[in-house]
Amino acid sequence: MASENGASTVASAPAPLTIPTNSIISAMLRTGKKVSDLIFSPGRAPQVELNSVLVPVRIQQIPMLTAEDTARIAADLIGNNVHAARKLREEGSCDISYSLPPLARFRVNVFTQRGSCAIVMRVIPTGIPTFEELSLPEQLKDLCELKTGIVLVTGPAGSGKSSTLAAVLNKINADKSIHIVTIEDPIEFLYNHNKATIHQRELHSDCPTFALALRAALRQAPKVILVGEMRDKETIEIALEAAETGHLVFSTLHTPDCAKTVERIIGAFPLQEQHIIRLRFSKAVKYIISQRLIPKKDGSGRMAAVEILKSTMRTREYMEKGESEGKSLIDAIRDGEMDGMQYFDDVIEKFIREDIVDYATGLAYATNPWNMNLSLADWLEEGKVAAAKSARSERETRAAEPAKKLARPAAPASG
């Protein structure tokens, strides 16, 4: 009996994974053109994210991943990156980049959960996107003409911040004969020298921290500096210094909108320093761009809703002195349309009215759903009237059918 139980146990144990990691990734990418993320989790089949929905990928040899499978895939992805392996072991997660020519490049996060490895791979397009491909507002091309200052692109993870900055940087690279330095963790889009000379530095392999790399960049004679993320007080302070000394600095933050971005920057500093930081930041910042990717109504992909705050006399005053009743950055953004500014909810409302985004979906992504609902009252009423007319027309059509049948002439009798 014992031997029978033993045999049963051996028979039910999953076979070790033999299919190469690159073959698994290739099969997952073939799921669709709009794959944004690949997810490997023990106890589930490999999954891809398509238009914000997780979809399992059926691979014959992998009905379900085991902890051993994800550990092996993680080891393949990390390779001989000693720093990443140590960070995963000591801190429970690590970030790396991975390339699968000619299909795609990836930003990878490997992390431990419940004693096993899980992996999320963000797909980075092999080509650098253009403004047109990303459907970005036309006024964002003005970023490429700036000489000095700070430009922040913000939004949650996966909102397209890196793609927007890549489009901006690639246009500068194509149009201007200047020196550009990027500091990234990890490097995502790869740039070739064009008119500009562009150097890309990766954290841990080329430099230990954003702050140290940014400090070094001030001695490397760049006109433009891209900092992957404003992670701490020191990086923010050096970025301010860089902008104040004639550099153009691009960076990102994980904040939901333009107003919250200002709060995050100021809040990174002790209370006694915040007044002077407000003054410095209000003078240095040129644009804050916030993004949200919203699923389209027709299911064909996602649309970028972009909020834009531009440096004007009014926005500088509100940033320097702080917001108060009737003097909010949102008010300034909504009133600044002539200056190229736009507010999230106004953009989303336009998408709803143009039938690009579903009403319920738009409300879910709005900053203030209640106010948007009120603003759409006329559109909702028009929709109800149209629906009522359609229903009445359908009822009348159905009611007319029996009368039409009775009115039909009888067929002539055959000779």
C-alpha cells in the first residue's frame, strides 16, 4: 500500500520545465500585438496583459507554473547580474532589463512571495514611439524647444511615462546637435546618436545611485539630462541645481496628477526647508505632464488622457505660495487652455462625448467623477432621448408587420 501511495505521488508531481525561457516569452508575445506585460506566477499558467486584462497563455508543456519553474526562469533572466541576484536575495526583489532580439526588450521585476519567485516583464517596444503613434497632444512638442528647467512626466506604473519621454528625447536627438545624458534603472529605450550625442547610463552597472550619477552629469557638459525617477530628496535637490545652472532636466514621478506632483516634491523636504524649495521649484519647473491610459470602448487598445500644467505667472504663484480657496492649480489648469494647459476630467469628458471611451470607464478614471457626471448631464439626456426614439421606432416597426402581411395581395392561382 505504501509503495502504491509513493508511486501515485511520483506520478502526480509536475515534470520539470524543459522548454527554454526565450521560447516561452516568444509564445507569450505571439498572443497579440497589444501585449503590455508578461506575468509568471507559481500555481498559474503564464499570463499576458492585453488592454488592461490578464489573459492566460496555453503552452502545451506548461499547463501550470511551479515554484521551480519560476525560479528557473528568474535565474535565466538575471543571468550573471551579481548585483540583481544579491538584491533579490537580501531585499526580496530586483529590477533588470532583458532583451530578446529582434522581438522586444523588457523592464523586469523579479520578487519573492510566499517563499517562491514571481516575475513581471514590462514590454518595451523595439522602436522608439513618435508623438503621433502615442496620440499625444500637439502642444507637447514645445517641450523639445525648451533650453533650461525641469519637466516632470507623472502617473501610475504602466501609464506610458517612459514612452512619452522617449518620444520627446528622440525628437531632440533628431533635431539638435547637443549632448544628452540619461540615467535610468534599467535602460529602457535604446537611442542611436543622431544630430545629438547621447550617452545612456544604467544604475548599478554604470553608476551606484541617481543622485551620484546626476551630480556627475553636471561635469559632463550635457544640455539635456534625463533622470529615470525622482526617488529621493537628494535627487530632487540636485535636479533643481542642474535646472538652475542652465540644464534641461526630464524626469518622472509616480503621482496621480499635476497638483499632487507639486505636493510630493515639496513634501520630500523637511518643513523648515519647504518655503525655499517652493520658491526654487516654482521658478525651475517648466511643465508637469500627468498621464492615465484608459481602455477604448471598441476594445482596440488604450488611449492616453494627458493633463498638462505649464509654468505661467499664475501657476508659479500658486506653487510658490501654496494653494488656497479659489486659488488651486486645478483652477489654473482649467483656465489655462489658451496657454496649452488641459485638465484630466476635461480630456476624459471629450473622449466620452466622442465615443472613444465608455461612460462608466471614463468616470472610473476621472479625478472628480461627481463633477464630471454633472458636466455630462446634457450628453446623458441626449442619449436617453435617442434611446427612447430608437425604442419607439422599433415598436412601431413591429406593430406594422402584421398589417403589412394582411395587405399583401394573394398570389395568382396557377393555370
